[in-house]
Amino acid sequence: MTNTTSKDQLNSELLHRLQRLDNHQNIQAVVTDYLIAVDDLNDVEAVLDCFTEDAVFDMSGINYPTLTGKPALRDFFSNVFDSMTHHAHYATNFKLDSVTDNTAKCRTHVIGMGKTKQGEDVLFYLQYHLDMQYEDGRWRMSRFKGMALMPLEG
């Protein structure tokens, strides 16, 4: 009986650890998918696929608007894509802070840079605070908050 109990406990612990690793990898992949789609500057729908329908996108920390819902995000990213010639975002220090069956919170540091069609350079250092929601078999961002790590240039 003790042998069976310890095997069951071990199996349960291993399954829990595997689920946590799977969640970590899949949540981090959403962040990567978002950054790649933003850097491609041509597929707004790929960006939107990383968000829930009612997502809140809060970049007020760097003087951008706070937006709610995919229609507002579609307009915002369409305008961004139309105004930029280049984008490059680099994420590091990813940390999964908490996870339940269908929600998670995580953070990552991001260096973002770009060039506008008017020739202006854009450079920022942010920490993204993300609330994630598991829906339709995958993780998506439900709240996206960008907080400046360094003062904005210019």
C-alpha cells in the first residue's frame, strides 16, 4: 500500500510539474508570437490572435492610450503599422508569476526600437505585465500593461 501511494504521489507531482512547464512554454510563446507579429508590420490579425476579445492594452506608462477590445487594438496596430518602416522588439527576463487552470500572470522585459516613415527613431525599455487567459485550447493576453524601465528618449 505504501508503495502504491508513493507511486501515485510521484506521478501526481510529475504531472503537476509537466503541466507547469507546458504552461510556461506556451505562455512565453504567446509573448514571442506577439513580438514577432508586431515586428513584421504587416499582419494585424496575427497580433490580435494573441489577445482575448475584451483585452485591455495599457501603454499609458509611455504616453500611449489604454485600449479595450480587439476593434480598438485593430485600429491602433493598423495605425502603428502604417506609420513605421521598421520594428524590433527583444524580450528577456520572462517570469511566470502565477498560473491556475485558466488564468496566469507573467512579466518580461522588452527593448523596443523602430523607425517611423518620417525618419524618427523610437527606443524604449519596458517591463510588460501580462494577465493571461486560457480559452479555446490556448493562452491569450487579457491584460497587457507596459511600464517604463528607463526614461523615454526625447
